[in-house]
Amino acid sequence: MTTDLATLTTAAEGWDDMAKEFQKQEKAYKRDVHGITMGPLWLGLSADVANRRFDITLKEYQSAQTEAKAIASLLRDAHTQFVDLRGKLTSARQDAINDGMKVSDQGIVAFDTARLNNTARTAYHHDPDYQDSVRKSVTSWQNRIDQLVKDVTDADKGVDIAFTAVVVDTDATDGTLNGFNGHAYGDIEKYEAENARDIATRLADGKKVSAAELAELERAFRDNSDDKVFSRTLLQGLGPDGTIKLGNELNELALDGKDKDRYQALQSGLADTVARATRVPGSVADAPPGSQKFKDWVAGEDGRFYREWTGSLDTYGTKNYGSNSEPMYGYQSFVALMQHADAEFDDQFLYQLADDLIAAEKKQPNIFTEWGAGHEGVRADALDGLLSVMSRNPDAATAFFDPAGNGSGADHVDNNHLEYLLHEREWPPRLLGGFPNMSIDDPFSRTGLAVALEAGATGKMPLENGEDPWPEVPHTSEQARVMHGIIEELKPDNGTDAPVHENLRRPLANALAQYTNDTHEILGGMDADYVRAATGAGYFHDGGTAHLATSQKDLVQVIRGLSEDPVAYATLHKAESRYIDMELRDIPEGSTEFERSAPLSKSGATLGAYSAIREDVVNDGRLADYNEADWKSKIAYHIIGGAVTPLAIPTGGGSIVVGDALQRGVDTWAWEWANSMKAEADARANAAIADEYLNVNNQMVIMVDAWANGRTDIDTATDQGKAQVAVLVDGILNGHDRGQGLAQKYLTDTVN
């Protein structure tokens, strides 16, 4: 921390001066010595021999200049890195002090109790919660400072590697045993990449690599976490073939169980390197693969690495790295490696790679089929695996599935990915062997597609298990088009049953639930904007956000298909209940009965549609994985559990965060439901409780009563107040009958 880093730039100036001196000596040597052999007075064998020796010396003067300039550049590079890292460390130390910590010269963080006044000190010594909070804060600051110190150590090691390598004569044919390095360059990261490439190549070839070398490779990945020079130099040296081999070797070593954490860190580091090296300027929305703008960039000098490396990937992607009986193609290994990345992959690269995988499976239909036991850690269906990776970049997923395509004008590229993946693709099975081959459905089939669709339709990362979607999320036109396109592809061609693959149901319910403000209006059937847009583009704009629009019929039938899974049904029903709660809150105090009637009637209609769907599911008799009691019980457990994911909604002045605070009525309803279920452990008993609380009369009485209790214009303790609540509930029940009747009409042809 106290080192004078200016000495690095001073030394760099000295090496620049040395290069100039070597240049002077070169000119003098060329004029006074080397030139002798070129004159007419010295001829014959001795002149030829002398000329060759003088050439070597002249080149040494030139190489000395190259090496000196490279060292100067490395010194300046090191200075830049160390100044930046020391600045970050100094800033973090001061931030910790400002937060009430003290930081020793050795970087040890402790709570500075000396700065507390007597009251605060007494509270600290006697309040366990306060002490726990302090411990967490100390740990957080210590981790941050430790990481910054580690970053400095990593950078120092990289500098050491560069200075060791820059003075090595890399040309074995220059006539010297170890002269000056005529191929030296002044980029620390490039030397780190070459060193890492040597280790990685031997590792990929199955050769012995020491623990120290593995640690160095891990450090190189970590230290160059966002450096394009390092990533491209390394991958250029490995090539797609070497990258795939290295990924396979790391996968095997990680599965072996010995030093598993290190090999997994190396997998992540290699995957992040691929992510950084394959970044493309712009976005899919502006320059989609296939557009002239994209082609021009790929054909140019800046696109050289991308062009050559992805072109080679196409070749090795269809190469078999496994056996004839249990093949493992390059694309499968490569996508498996990508799944270990912490970095986000570029949207254009994901788009192009997905198209390449689709082209590969059309040309070679069984390429993504899993044969026999398969390969642990590597999914056979590389396309579905890639879609899982794509889900981590929601904008990329939106662009990939947008039915309107991407790009404008001459750069527009059409898009039929939704149609292909939801309708046309023959999803690869799992072949168990035997004669003839026995096949079963892949239990992971469409899992990647499911989360990619969720991300594409919402513009957000897929929800984790136990998280509930927020029912009113702003959407873009592109996202609304994706959601509408999903419904269009899933709706039944004939009849009323929308068959939805089991692995798609929950993620798609998560996505659709985030359009509850729209589905509420569609099922309520009282908004002309939705009716008009349903027969047109499938969305419209209002208030700076896009709204989904589709027919009641299509929406009811798709929700019915999703509801084969009780958790999917519960997700949608719970989101609708939350939205109704929000609608009730928006009714102004002192409003007339007429002003309340429209939102109440629509709320009843939407719950009526869900009642009809629920009845249709339990009366269908085709619940493959659940009996009726289990299905209802799982609905109950899901609706009373889960946490609303906090959501930041952009505003003109920044953003606001919404969450649990906006659902008083739902909380009351779920709390009473949970209390009823606590005494019951039997699925059938819980199913009966679910019937009770999903009965619209019971649900809405509880929700409306909770809403009314928070208002000043309704006194629920009086007969008049109770009568007002009864009128409100009656309005909802009238809407319920209307919504249930319409939904039943759309479901009447379902086979029972």
C-alpha cells in the first residue's frame, strides 16, 4: 500500500531510452560493420560467412529494441493495474471505516467500539441482535477486503509471468542460443494467456499437470475475468477442438471427486473465457445473425476471431468425442461447458449457435439422442441445454422467440423458433439399447425450453422454486409478442384441450402469471381494447407498457392445459387473487356502488373462470401423476406458501420496489387457510379445505372483509357496514357466474 508505483513508469522511461540507444547502435553497426560485406572489395567464402554472422548481430540489435520497448509497455501496463487495484482497496478500507469499522495495516477488520457513545456501547454489549448484525457486517467487509487483496496478488503473479516470458528468445532459428526476444510484446494478459494455453493443452491431452500449474490456470482465469485479449489469445491457441477436449477432461476430473472444487472452478473459468471471447457489438434487435449488418461485422477485421472460431466450432460440433455405441458430439460437450459459466453469453452468439444446432439436427436427426447410459455431466440434447443457458440472458431469449423477428429495414431477419420448438421439432428420446432399440421419453425434455420461454416472455430471470411471480409487471412489445406467440402455439387446433408438456407447465405459469393484469381483463371480458387487439397483433400499448391480448377462449384453454400441474394452477390462481386485492385497494374511499361494480364484477368473472378450469381438471380423470385429493392438496400448500419476489418497477425518477405489502386481503385469506391445514396431515382432508377456501364465496368474503377493515368509509362492526360488504360480495358472485359459464363453454368438448 505504501509502494511508490511511480517507479514503474520511471523504469518504463528508462527502457524506452534503452531502446533508443540500441537503435543508435544498430545504425552505427549497419553503417560501419555490416556494410563492409556488402561492398565490392570483399568477396568470396569469407565474405559470405561474415555477412551471415553480421546479419545475426544486426538482428540482435533490432530484437533488443523490440524487447526493450515491450518491457517498457509491460511496466506501464503493470502500473495501470496496480494503481487501479490499490485505489479500489483504499476506497474499500475507507468505506469500512465510514461504516464503523477499523482496519489494521494487515487488513484485519474489526468493529470500532471506541467510536460508540455510552448509550450505543451499552446497547451493543447487551443486545444479541445488535451483536449479530455487527458480526455479519464485519464478515462482509473482511470478505470484500480479502478479495481485493487477492486481486492484487493475482495481478502481481500475472506481471511476474509476463516479465519472465518477455526476455526469452522464442526464435530457435535466429542464430543465437538465447538472444534478445524479437517477438516480444507489451501485453501482460497475452503472456498470461500463452502460459495458460500451455497448461490447458497438456491437461486437455490427458498429460500430467502439477497442482501448482492447476492453481496457476485457475488464477489466470480469475485474474482475467473480463479481459478480451486473454480470452481470445487462449481460445485461439486451443481452438474449438482443444476447448471441447479440455471441457471433457475437466468434467471427468470434477466427477472423479478428487479436488472437485478446483476442477469445477476451472470449468467455470473456461466457460467464462468463451463467453468473453464471443461477444459481438450491438444486439440481436439491431443486428441479428443473418442480417447484412451482422455479416459486415463478421467479415471485417474486428470480427476475424469470431468468424474463424465459430466457423471451426461448426466443424468440431458434429465430431464424435465418445464411442460408437455411446457417442458424445462436440456440440453436446461445448454446451455442457457453457452451463458452468458465471458470465452472461452474448445474445447474438446464443442466437447464432442455437440456429447452428437446429441446422445440425436437421442434417443429422439423431445427433442429440441419448444412447445407453449417456455421459454424466453432459446432456445429450444440446439444443435444450443451450436454451437453458439462454434463459440467463432474458433479452437474448426474447429476441430468439419474438415471432416478429429482429432487425429493421434491410437488416430484418424472420423468426420461426417458437413454431419449430413448440410444434415442429421431434424431441430426441433416450435409447436404452437392445434389439430393437428401446426408447423412453427424456425426463429432462424441454426443461431448457421452458425456462427460456419464461425469460423471453417476461424479460426477467426465471423464478426459483418457492418464489411467486408478481401479477403486474411492465412489459415491452417484444415480450408481449412472445407471450402471445406461446399461447398461439399451445392453443388446440381442434377441440378444447391444450396439451402442454409437463416440463413446460410451471415455467409457463410463472410467465403468464406476470401478465395477470392483462389476463384479469381478458377473462373479465369488459375491456374493449383487449377485445380489439386479440384479433390483431395480440398486444397493445397503454401507459408506456405493452399489454397482452388474446381471446378468452384461447386463454382459458391454455390455462386449462397448464393446470394439469397443481403448482402451475396455484401459481396462476394466487397471482389472480393478489391482483384482485390490488384492484380492491385502488377503489377510492367514498366511491359509489356503481364505481365499485365494474372491478368487482371482473374479479368475480376471473375467479369464475378459474373455478371452471379447476372443476374440469378434477372431473377429467386423466391426472397422470396426481389423484384428485393430491392435486387439490398441492394447490393448497402452494397457495399458502411461497414468497412474492421483490420487484423493482422503473419510474421517471428511478424505481420503486413492490412486494408483500400490497396483499393484505390475500394474506388474511391464506393465513386462515394455513391455520385450517395445520391440524390436518391427510391429503383428502387438505383437499376438502382447499375446496372450502377456493369456493369463491368464502375466498371473497375473507378478502373483501380484510379490505373493508382498512377503510374509513366502511365500518364492518355495524349492520350498515356488514350490508355494504354483502353487496360487494354479491357483485363478485354475479360476475363469478358469468365467468364460470363462459369458461365452461370453452371447455365442454374436453374428454371426461
